[in-house]
Amino acid sequence: MTEMLKIVDLHAEAGEREILKGVNLTVNEGETCVLFGPNGSGKSTLLATIMGYSTTKVTQGEILFKGQDITEMSVDERAKLGIGMMMQRPPNIFGVKLGDLIRTTSENGDAILREADKFKMQNFLDREVNVGFSGGEIKRSELLQLTAQKPEFILLDEPESGVDLENIDLIGNKVHDLLYDQKGCRGNIQRHVSSLVITHTGQILDYIGADIAYVMKEGRIRCSGRPTDLLKDIKENGYGGECGSCQIINL
């Protein structure tokens, strides 16, 4: 299989403290990988480092995207290569209206804005990005922005967090639409976008059909396994209990 993302011995700091302590991870083309782990294990830091945010600093290792070393690239350079991210807590962008951001993000921005009602965002297009938005509104805004960007590789940091039961179907279905080609061969739906997804609850698994899951602890990838089996073990035993569904890959 073609490697879309490859992370090799990645060490990174956040706030002058080492968070990532030798991460090795590969996501293949068209593959959806899920990342489990306790709070503070480094999951969000890993995604932020892949995206190139200034909140993290790589001290060792490399990040390869489609075979190209992107470790020192800026956020916008990575975005142009085809990487997009839904942040768990994106910043407010004062002075920038959501509709204007969508228009500048995509050549088909106006067409996408006409579909804003499907994201329940039609009343937010003239508002500053994320300013005064609820948790669910921020998630829908981020998904609308990703739809405009059309990335080849998507990083999703807890897409179901802060979303009420009324909106979880909308969020889950829109994430599904981002990952799958609705015009697949002979009418079949085919996945065409790779992704790395952080989840605590596992609710998003009802929508995306993940291929493999990893457990991250103390800044390293510790084991891998089938997503539903790993989630079941975590629910029953926690992260400190015995797990019969995973393969230890990094101690």
C-alpha cells in the first residue's frame, strides 16, 4: 500500500516540555486510523505537530507526507500539499467572517456557501469565525471549512466532543462525506481521503469505518488493534488494564 503519512521517531515539545517521546506511525493511502489514549498522553500534540502549528517544536525525527519531508514546513505549505485539520478548540478569528474565509479557501467557495444550510451554518456566514460559537457550531464550521479545502489527508481531533445528541448525526455524516467518494465505481461508495482521528467516546466509529486503531500513552504509540475491539477493551479495563485485542508495538 502507498504510504500517505509516515512519522519516524518523532520527538516534540510544547510549552518547553517534551510531550512526544519517539512516535512512529504510518497511515496508508485511503486508510482511516483512530488514536485512543488517556488525557495528557500527547494525542492533540501529535496532530498539531503534523499540521505544523507553532505551539509545538520538533526536536528529533521526521514527518513524511507522500514521501516528502515536511518536518520544517509551515502550516500553509502543508495545507497546500493537501493536509487539513479539525481542531478540538480552534481559536477565534476576529475581523474575518466565515463566509469570506470559505470564499478564499476554495475556488468553488460560492458553491460551497450555497450548501451551508446542510451544515446548519447559513446564519453564521456573516459572523466572525468561531466568535461566540457553541461547541457544536465550531465543529460544523470546521467541517464546512474542510469541505472547502478538500484535503487529501484529514486530522480530526475529537470530532464528536462538545456535540449534543441532536447534532451528532450531522457531524458524523459530514465527516463520512469528507472521507468517502460518493460517486464510487458502479455506484459503490469508495474511500478517497486518508485520516487520523482522535476519539475518547468512540461515537465517530459509527460513521467512518476505521481500519486500525492505536493507543498512545506517555508520548508514544504503545499498541495497535482493531478499532472496535480496542474500544471495547478500553471501556472494560481502562488504559491500565489487560488488553487482549492489541499488539504491543512500542515499549
